[in-house]
Amino acid sequence: MKRKIAASLAACVAGVVLVSHGCASTPSNTSDICDVFDEKPGWYRHAKKAEKTWRIPIPIMMATAYKESSFKHDARPPRTKILGVIPWRRPSSALGFAQATDETWEDYKRDSGRNRASRKRFADAIDFVGWYFDRAHRVLGIPRNDARSLYLAYHEGLTGYRNGAWKRNTWLRGAADRVAANSQRYERQLGTCRRFLDRGWLGIFG
């Protein structure tokens, strides 16, 4: 009897370890939003909550998070190199799913009241993206469904977007086009599975 109890406890501990590892892992098929949410059911719950709070469509927030971090919770900008070889400083303090910088993250925590928010936690990161896009809508007048312009403002900052320097940046305009295209694809895909996601067990992990 004692051996059975011990075995059960060991299985539970192993399950917790596997679940914890899975929470930090990157989705296996990032090209299909239905597959992402099927693998990470908690992510849908968090994205849906951010959509309700900030009125920014889930596909736009998810396409932005993917462009910024490839859905890696601990993503950082690559280090610069001295003489092309020796690793040096990173170009910015960006971190996590949303690649939020230290300063902007502190602004978000103060404004949202989420003082314990972490850039490595998906629930906080996706809420941050929604919060930032809501600001871009209110301050700059960018429509909430304009993925391309919202991403440009996200990358350049509200002042940078207003100044218009991005218009001369071919790489950035191309990146914004890719975010918009990915958002459209996610929107089509989500239309085929959202009803199921709304009915299904959403889980507490992710």
C-alpha cells in the first residue's frame, strides 16, 4: 500500500515538472493560431481577457508577440560584438514575450496597477501588448484593427511613429507588412476554432 502511495506521489511530481517545462516551451506550430492555443490553452484565456480589456483583436496581439519573440518567454536582443567576435552589450533592455523595455514596462505596471507583472509570463506580456496598442489608438488615432500601423507605433514608440522616421526605414516597413499578413492569417484560422476554444477546457497553465 505504501509503495502505491509513493508511486502515485512520484507520478504527480513528475507531472508537475513536465507541465512546468511545457509552460515555458515554445509552441511547436507557430504558423497556426489554433494549434498554438490547442497546445497552450491558457494562452487563449489570457489573450481573450486582454482583448476584452483593451479592445484589440487577438490575432493582432498574437502576431506582434510572435514577431517580437517567436513566443519565447526569455527572448532578448542579441548582443553586439566587438570586432565582430567578442560578445558585448545588448542594444536594449527588451525582454520576454513582448520585448518590452525596462522603462516602458515600468510605465505599464504603474498605469495598469499590475505591480507584480513579469515580462516572462504570457498573461502579463499579452496584456502589455493590448495596453500599448490601446495607447496608440487613443494618442495617435490608429484604428484598433490596423495591425501594420499599430506595429509601427509599437516598434518606434508613440513619438517616433508621430515623427514619421519609419517611412524611410525599408526593413521596418517590411516587418510591419509581415505582422499584418500574419495577423490576417491568424484571424482566418481563429475563425475556424474560436467556438471550440470558447466551449473547451481552457486550463490554468500557460
